[in-house]
Amino acid sequence: MSNKLTMIYWKNEKFWLGKLKEYPEIMTQGESLEELEENLRDAYHEMILEDVPSQYQSKLIAV
């Protein structure tokens, strides 16, 4: 089964930039629209489908 998500994207001077509307914390770039889409898929699988151990830690950082 395939999930469908909404890609929001735009082009700056050099790269295509994009993120997933349903997961705005997932953002990446690509030299082409095809590469951007592939990078978003990879980032989604890394962030969403990756197992997080039950004994994880968190820390606030300044940005």
C-alpha cells in the first residue's frame, strides 16, 4: 500500500526546495524536481518509519 502526501515546493537560485505539508518538519532540496521528490521520500522514510528506541533522550538547543 502506498501513502500519498502533499509536496510543497519552490525553486531558489540554485535548488528546488520542498517539504511535506502533512509533516512540515521534513524539508529537503534537490537539483531537479525529480531529485527533490526522491529526497523527500527518503527523508520521510528515515524520519517516520525509523524505529525510535523506548529509552530515548531529548534536549533543547538554541537555533
